[in-house]
Amino acid sequence: MTQHDQRPGHRAGSLLLTGARPWGGDAVDVLIRDGAVAAVTPPGAAAPAGPGTPALDAPVLDAAGRLLLPAFSDTHVHLDSNRVGLPWRPNDSPGGIWPNVLHDRAHWRTAETSIEERARHLLGVLVAHGTTRVRSFAQIDADAGLERFAAVRAAREHHAGRAEVQIVAFPQAGLLREPGVPELMARALEEGADVVGGIDPCALDGDPVRHLDIVFGLAERFGAPVDIHLHEPGELGLFSLAKIMERTAALGMAGQVTVSHAFALAHLPEPKLQGALERMAELDIAVTTCAPAGPNTLPLTKLTGAGLRVGLGDDGQRDYWSPYGNGDLLDRTWQLAFTNGFRNDPQVEHALAVATAGGAHIVSGTAPRPGGGPYPGVAVGDPADFVLLDAQAPAAAVMDRPRGRVVLRRGRVVAVDLMLVDA
């Protein structure tokens, strides 16, 4: 693969990508201008400058037949909760939300590097592996105050040219168990947080009405969307979900609410599940999953089949809660396919579509476009956020997770072979 250097006079965000195979289809040339797709043509139809041909105002990147996918969208990650790149620390987390909150509090300030350095490093790792859209939670509680939020905000600023980052003001320890948390949430929203977070209104705070009053009150006050962690199982989770749907409808917030994890949807019997999914679809409530194993595995095809927007996330990465994670959303895509029991190529590609175009629809409202059948293609007007992979087919990319990758953000190369480069 070769790339001509950006030369003076080239328009920012302009590039001619030659010989790329969108979603594993036939090779095409993709002309990018001002960070978006300007043309998709057969190979050679938009040839660079040469004898008898007009000059193209764009450098050329030869994809050499590589697979071209929409860049990954990590819809649920905790940049402030990771030890990626640090020495191995044996995991001794106790399990359970509140015990793990206390365990994290006892250790997060003792890491070998600062919280800001860790957040910045992990965001760079995400980008290097092909992720250009990120929704990150920033823990806000009586222990951390806004310190962890400030670290995530600094990481976003550091990688501003490489990724779009939404920050969720996230009350990991609840809104009611400790004083001053709602006021801290409001300050974070004043200082750059994009989304109002919540968590387990019944199981953690024990008062779903007050909890959701605060969450949706902040959303209304700041004109912000909502993203609520919902680990609550079965009927308890369905109760909280119903209350979330009531608030969404009452405040006219259709399309502005996401439920993360939504474990209850993995536990409900068919009639209740179908009813919940139909109502969520009516209100355009999105769901994000981190592909858990066992009884909490969400029935992915039922969710998407009902018309829900579904995204994939990495969650905490090798932190004080769990030893898992490496910042590669393609690894997590494999996990999503595996935990759902997907075997044939169309099923695996469905998981890949959720990790790419599906997540983009949640983070930045970018609607997936039809390509080869139900999968996203490349069309004029699409944002030029792509990842090129050395893989024969989309399902092969998920199975092999190749290191050979080129990541583009708004038409600029930002990473090559898992290493960041200057945009």
C-alpha cells in the first residue's frame, strides 16, 4: 500500500482511495473531499494527474484490494477506568456493583500513571485499532468529584483530530447514596459533558422516581441526551425500563435515550420481551451492549429485528473491576458473534455492522446506508471515517482480527498497522 504525501494546495480532508473493497465487494475508487465521500467510481475512472489528464486536487492512497469498512464506533467505554499498557496487576475485584465501586476507589489513584495519561493512552489505542467514534463514561461521585471527568475531557482534546468523543456524566455510585452528586453532574454538563448518565434506579439507589427525576431533569435543563446503565435483571429491570420509557415519552425525548447493558432483555419470556422491544422501537430508545457471556447475553437479532438501534462497546478495560480488554473493538465484535452463537458469514457480518454503522447511528446520528444486501456500503455524502483491513472477507476480518489496518478520520489517515500517525 502506498500513499502520496499531502502537498500544498490540496484541500483539507481530501483523498483518492484506490482499489478498496467496500464490505468485501468489488474494488472501487473512493474520492474524498472535505472529509466526506464525493464520488465512488470503478477503478481508474478518477485517475490521478498524468499526461493528457486533468490534475486531481487530492493525494492518492492505494488500498491494494484491502477490505474497506466503516470505522468502528465504541458506544460504551470507560476511558477513566483502565490499565491498558500498564504492568499486569492480578485481579482481586470482589464482584457486584457497589463492592466493585469501593474496590476501585481504593486503587484508582495508585496506578503507575495519572488518570489523564491512562485515558489519553486508551483513546489512542482505540483509534489505532480502527475506532473513530467513542461514547465514554466519566465517573462522577463524592470520591472523584470532577477529576475523572476532567481526565476524559483532556483525552478528547488531545485526540480531537482523530476521533469524535461524547462524554457521559456518569454517577457510578448512584445519585442518592452520597451528598452532592447531582450538583457535580450539573457542573460536568456545564463544563463539556454531552450526555446525562444514570445507573440502576432501583437496585443501586433504591428510589427510581427520584433517580429518574434527577436524570431527566438534567437532560431537560441542558438539552442533553440520556444514557442509563441498567444491570437490573428480569422483572426488576423491566420495571425500571418501563419508567425510563414513561419519562422518554412524557418529555418528547424519542431518539435521545440509550439503555446500556439492558440485561433484563436477556431474561424476559417471549411475550414480555416482544412488548418491551416494540415500545422501545416506538420511542427509538437505543441499546448498547458489551457482549457479556452467559445469562446476560442479549438476543441481538431480536433487538435489531424489532428496529432498535444497537451499538457495541468495550466497557472498562483491564481495570480494577475486570482483567479483560485491550481496546480493540474488532476483538469485542468477535465476542459479540461468539456469545450470540453466530456461525455463518451473514450472522457474523451482522455483528460487524452493529460494531460499525450501528454504533455510528447512536454516537453521531449517522444513519447506516445499504450496501451489499443489509450491510453498510460506501455512498456519496458518507463521512469519510473508514478502516482498511488485510482480510479476504468481513467475516474473516472478525475471525482473524488482522494487525494490518489503516484508519481514516474525515479522509485523513490517523493510524497505520495499529500505530497512530499525525493526521
